Amino acid sequence: MAFAFKPIELVPQHTNIPFASYFRVCLTISGTLILVTIVLLATLGLNFGIDFRGGTLIEIRTTNGPADIGAIRSNLGGLDLGEVQIQKFGAPEEVLIRIAEQPGGEQAQQEAVDKIQASLGQNVELRRTEVVGATVSSELVQQALIALVLTCLGIFVYVWFRFEWQFALGAVVALFHDVFITVGVFSATQLDFDLTIVAALLTILGYSINDTVVIYDRIRENLRKYKKKPINELINLSVNETLSRTVMTTGTTLLALMALYLFGGEVIRGFTFAILFGIVIGTYSSVFIAAPFLIFLGVKRDWSGVKAPSPGSERRAADV
Amino acid sequence: MLYFDRWKIILIVTIAAGGLLFTLPNLFAPSQLQALPGWMQMRMPLGLDLQGGSHLLLQMNSKELRDDLLESIAGDARQALREARIGYSGLGRAGDEVRVTIRKPEDVETALTKLRDLARPLSSTILGGSGRDLEVERGEGNVIRLRPSPAALTQRVSAALGSSIETIRRRIDALGTTEPTIQRQGEDRILLQVPGFDDPARLKTIVGQTAKLTFHLVDQTMSASEAISSRPPPGSAVYESTEAGAPPYLLQKRTIVSGEDLVDAQPTFDRRTNEPVVSFRFDSSGAQRFARVTKENVGRPFAIVLDDKVISAPVIREPILGGSGQISGNFSVQEANNLAILLRSGALPASLQVIEERSVGASLGADSIEAGKVAGVIAFVAVVAFMIGGYGLFGIFAVVALIVNVGLIIATLSLLQATLTLPGIAGIALTMGVAVDSNVLIFERIREESRSGKSTILAIEAGFSRAYSTIIDANLTGLLGGIILFWLGVGPVRGFAVTLCIGILASMFTAITLTRLLIVEWLRITRPQTVPI
């Protein structure tokens, strides 16, 4: 069986990029991004969806041509519903309306929906309504935070057991970096931050750790193989050796996600956007942050047996 | 390493073929599947976001239950003290407990014994929650305090939740919709999902109403407005009308008959006025009581009360002996229909509050399915092209593994009857991108080993064995995130977590077994000199 096609190598055989020497630059970039995120969160904050804030969301579609956002806005403005957010949602006929939780319990929420429906008139189809009460929304915030923290903790423990504590710390720092900057993007763009975005953040955790672990695995292997090689050379070697895999897997994942982002519909666009961004930043952090971070933390060099870590690595670790 | 015995090959091929076989039903319309046996008709159930429908999260008002419980404790205590001829005063609720003051100090001990006899042992639970349902203590002076035990309250809420679920099921079934999901959530919540029913407003009127129906005599000793300005006579109370702006009524608190005595209720039209009404029929004891009271009170009005609001208060023209009647109250046809459903299904033990509501119209659901299909197919084609471009022949092996992988996900979802949601479709598409990772790890390793001068066979063998620990480490951490997401997630997010976890497991399986089998067979047949990647 002859197969005449020669595969394309995206990463040439003897690629040797000095990743470790970019560590300082990347650290500065990432540090700046994290600072910007902190400032954004403190000033702009997040545009929480109704999942986390309580309130009502209504998706409508006009049946007589494109929706007139201005008319809808002035129509609903007179209803005395407090803060009303109106935005286009995908097709020009589709509009998303959000109102804050109405005072006066369950009845008041339904009355608000009825009022909106009445004021929009006949040529409007209600595609989706979501009403989330304050009790539920506060529980969801709590659950989301617990999920994020537990996942990070679980990953820390797993990597610690399979590798060393330096690897675990490096992995979790990279994860934190990915999630935090993704949250920063949501603050900067003021895209809706709802429960599906939290799911996206957890997916980013899963993907980014996958990437990091593959590189760490190679570092560990090379630590056993080259006992005397300087650590930064060793890390460069490991990242370069796994670079082809990183490019291939990131490539297929991004292709699949681009398809989802472009064709998967408006309802999950925020969700796919978060994962898309998170995977790019996750790949970056695995290569440029998590791997060189080990130089910074100092790793055990003697992997031959069960002996205690060498005094050198102990001291370097203590300096941090 | 590079050898499979026959049984392993059969097992791997069977699993792969099984995955593809159980995926097939999802590609056809249900009507086309009729001819197949039942086990071949298992399709992934679609989530509400894909087929349209309503989702309500209801919370039981446990305060109401506690109030009822305290009322009944006060009633029992009153009776017990009367039977024992012990003088008392100030019997009533005080916050979370019932208090009573015994007149004579020498009676306090006897009263305590009598009241303690009221406590019933709790039906023991698996957790060994024995004990009694009532705590009786002596307070300051001659005061005795009665408090329902926390376990008794919990049991009551739990029982009430159970019977609420039954009642809701009867009400939803009466709407004629298909396959509602009604689940207990936590201690005091009910999750209700009704596929294909996207009118949450009607759903809420059907589900949210306690629907406690009672019949009372109207108290004519004074007018309702007098009763409000002074105070109502003992045994009577002021009830509002269901109609906004209508005057309130003064009714005797004692109920003549209640919804529990009904055996049937149907929406119908009044023969004379032709307006929508609800006709009802009492059971025999209810009919007897109703007959006796109406016989004694001809010419006086009685009131039909639903959830403490008066629907109507007709005058009794003649004794109603047949045990049936009708309720009129300016209903629309749908209102009469709703009320009949509520009365037939019985009352809820306490009111339920809607704390979360999500409904999706069928058109949005259909659009989402379409978008999901398009995105899935494009993702698949893109990944296939990328893999074949990057790895040539081995890329084709990976694509075969990917097809089986997607098949296994869909088959597992179908067999588990796990609901497919829009994020679930995203999960499958994302898995396509990530699933090839295990193969990528193996192929890259083979490439490296072959470059370091190993022969084809040795390079492939080393490639597989070295890549394993990386595959395990990388996937287990991903799985960890998926499990936590499933554990804490709600609704559609859960669907995403399920597909993600199944996808990870399936991709580990296909990479470790199927791809290897394909490569081993290829090696055996062609005996290549070089590795083609």
C-alpha cells in the first residue's frame, strides 16, 4: 500500500527557539495583563448576566423585518421597569432584552414579562425567557467559585503527586493566569458574564493543564536523561521537542472552536469565545510561563532514586 | 507491545462497531425507526434548549408548613388540657413555639405529663433519626413551652415535598404534555421541566397555586367593612375577593367541605348564561355534610374560597342533596379549565415559589440544532483535513479513531439517555479537536524515535509506550475538571460536562487500542522500511 502524500511538517525538525530567555519579557507582559485586569475589574467590573445578578432575560424575534432597537428602547423605557438593557443578538430581527429583578416577588417578574410582551405588539415572537431569582443567583455565584477553586486544588494535588511541588505550583500559577486574563477580557469587552462562561473557564483549566502537563512530562523525562545540562537549556529542549505536538493539538482544537464560534449560533457565542481566547492564552502560558517558571522555582535535579532533594535545590526554593 | 491476540482484536472491533451502531438511530427521524426493535430506537433525548420547553425551579414555603404545624400543636394542646380539666390561659403561638400558662401551680406537673403524651415517636429513618416530634419544657413560672423538634420539621418538609411532586405530576399530566421531568432538588426544592411547552405563564398558574378549596358560610351578623374597622366576631374572619376591587367578605372560619372531599371537577358551560364554569362532585361523606348544611341554611349565602380568596358567594336557594354543583366566577375558558385541573389534582401542602424560570421557544431550539449540526460538521472536516495534512497515512488512522470516538460519545449518550444540550453539542465539537491529542502525542513520539535512528518497528513501539504516561497524565487532569463541572453544574452546563468526560474517556480508549490496532495491522501487511510521518 503506497501512500504518495508527504505530510506537511508545521514545525521543522531542528527548531530551537530559546523559550526560557523570553521568560522575563513574557513575565512582564503577563504581569501587565494581570494588572490591567485588576484595574478593569475594579473600575468597569463584569457585566454579570442574570444567572449571577437575578433578573429577567427575553429573546425576541420580529416577524416584520429587522428590529428597530430605538423604538423598542423608547417603548420599554416608559414601562418603569428600572434598568433595561437592549441589544442586537445575531440576526437583525433578533433582540435581547434584559431587566433587573423587579421588587415584589415572583408575581412582579411575570407582570414585567407580560408588560414587555404587550408593549412590543403583535409582530414579535418570544424565543426565550429566563427569570432568575436572587436566592438562586447568589447560590450560583458560590457554586461557580467553589468549582473553580476545587478544580485548581485537584489539579495542584494531582500534579504534586505525579511530579514535584514546583511543577504543581507552576501549573496552578499558569492556570490562574489563564483564567484571570480571560475574565479581564470579559471585563474589557463587557460581554455577558453568565454561568456558561464559568463552564468555559473550567474548560480552559482542563485544556491548559493538559498542555502544561505534556511539557512537564517531557521536562521530567529530560531531567532523568541529562543530569548535568543547565536547567534553562533543558527546558528549552523540552519545549522545542514538544512544540510540534503543541502546534498540532492547538491547531485542531482552534479549528473546531472556530467552527463553533462562527456557525454554532448566537446562544453559545460568548461561551465559545471564552474557550477560544482561553486556549490561545493557555497555550501561551504553558510554553512561556509554566515551563520557565520551573527555573525560577528550582527543580530537583536528581531523579535517579528516592533520595531526598539535593541541598542546592532546597536553598534555591527557599529564596523564592 | 505490537501484537494483539485475536480476542483483543474482536473486543476492540466490537466496541467500535457497537459505538457506530448505537449512533445510527440518532441520524433518522423517530418515525423511520418504528420498524426496528426497541433497543435500536434509543436516541439522545434533546434538552429544553434544543427542543423548546419550560424549566421551573420551585421552592416550597417551609415557613407555611411550620405555621400549620404550630397551629395543630396548639389545637392538640387545647384539647388535651380540656380533657384533663386543667385550667389554662394564653394558649397560643409565640415565635417558633406554642406557649400556655397553667392557672394553678399544682396542675403544672400533670399538665406537663399530659402534654408530653402528645409527642409521637418519629418514624425512624436510615440515619437512625429516632426521637420524638415534640419537645415540651417548663418555662418561667407556670408557663409550658411546646416546640416541634427540628427532625420533625425536616420530616414534614420532606413529606410535603414528596406529596407536592405527586400533585404537580397530576396537574402537568392533565395538561396533556409529554414526559415532564419532576425532580426533588435539595431539601425544599422541585425542578420541573416540561419539553415542548413554552408558555411559562400558564405553567406557573398551574403549578404555583396551592389550590386549597374550601366552602364557608357567610357571617351575616355584621358587614365586612364593620368587621375590618372594629374586629370580626370570634370564629369569623374577613376574606378578600379574587376580583380586584370587589368588596371583601366576612366568613365563618369553619369549613363546611373542602377540596379533599371532591371526587371530580370538570370545565363546562352554564346552561342558562352560557359562561364557562367548573362543575364538581363530592364524595359521599362530603355530599352528606354539604346536604346537611345547605338544608339548614336555605336563603343564606355561602362562599367558595380558593387559597383564602373568595371566588363567589351564591345564596343557597334550596338544599343541595345530590352532592354536585358548579363554581362560577367570570372565568375565561382557560381559567375554568385551569381551575378544574387544579381541583382534580388536589391541593399542595404549602405554596411553591418560582425561583428560577427558563423557557425556550421551539423555533429557537430548531435553529440551535441546525447551528450545532453545521458547526459540528465543519469542525469535523477541518480537523480531518488538518490531521491528514499533518500526518498523512497515520492521519487517516487518527481520523478513523476520531469517527469511532464521536460514535462512542453519541452511543454512550443514547444508551445512558443523557440529555443532549447546545453546550453538549459544543462539547462534542470541542472533543473532536482535543480527542486527536492522544494520537498527536503518539505520532510525534514515533516521529522523534524514528529520527533518532530507530527502525520502523522499534520507533513505533517506543512511540506508543513512551506516549502513554503523558496521555494518562494529560487526560486525567482534564477529566478532573470535567467531573467537578458535572458535580457543581446546572442544566445545560451539566450536559457539556457529560459530553466532555465521555469524550476524554473515549479518546483515551481509541488512541490506546484502535489506532494501535490499525497501525499494527498496517505494519503486518505492508512491512514498511520507513515511518511515513
